[in-house]
Amino acid sequence: MRFNKKASLEISIQAIVIVVLAMTLLGLGLSFIRKQFGGLSSIQEEISEQVKQKILDDLIENDKKLSFSRTELEIDKGKSEVLTIGIRNKKDDELNYKMQFTGISDPDGNPPNDIDSWFQYAKNTVYKLPPADSSVRNVRLTIPSSIPKSGSYFLNFEIVDDDTGEIYDSKDFFIVVRG
């Protein structure tokens, strides 16, 4: 058997051309995907800013002390989500406050245990809010995967005036746990 050196060289050149074309197309595809996902990040930031602005507008237009982005959330076990909360100081002096979450009832109607551990925020921190000013806070809610029951949990969020120890305002909301 005799091999044609010219034919072998042509096959080698064709293989190199195919590899170069494949690498070029792969690079173009990866840059396209990166641009698409990069746009999603900016859209998410824009939506977050719109939610904050909507909450601030709600506080002022409806003369509220406390505003939530939602009063019912659906979330799977083991997942997390960010809650946006707006607080407005309607007092004549500075408002020194703490935030707290309390469980009212679980799917069986019993008071749930350890609800506060579901929420990630600066616990026991005293926040300061000047008179007639508003603030928006983000709180991460993480549902433990070990929670025994799926269903609707009824909770209460309270703003506690740190100077008087009284509840400045509160809001009830529901968390529907799936899974």
C-alpha cells in the first residue's frame, strides 16, 4: 500500500480548518450567551429599584407607617427570597426601631416554632430614622428544607419603637411553603 502524501496533507489542512472554525463559532456562541445573561442582571437591578420606589410611593401616598412589597409569598422548601419593607417615620422626633417577625399559625393552626430563624437581617440592631423620613430595608427569607409541614404559615412583622418598647406598626402576611 502506498499513501499519497498530497492527499494526507489536504486532509490535515482540512482538519485544521474545521478545528479553527469550530473554536471561532464556540467563542461567538459563548460571548452571545454572556451578553444575554449580563442583560438579565441589569434588568433584575432595575426591577429591584422599581419595587423600592413603589414602596416609598405607597408609604407617602397612602399615609402609611409600614409597607410590604407582597402580603403573600409562595416558596419551596430550601429556597430563599428577598422581601422589601418600607418604613416611614410619622413622629415629630427621630424613630429608633427594631424589626421582628412572629409566627401566628402554621398549617395546623398552631403557633410555629423558630420562625425568626427563617429571616436574615441585622437582628437586635436599632435603626434610626429622622422625622418625616422613609427607609426601605431588604430581608432575606429562607425556608429550611427540614420544616415538617408544607402549607400556609401566618406571620406578623412588627416595627418596635426602641425608646418606648411599644409596637410602632405591624403587618400580617402569609408564606405558602411548597414541597
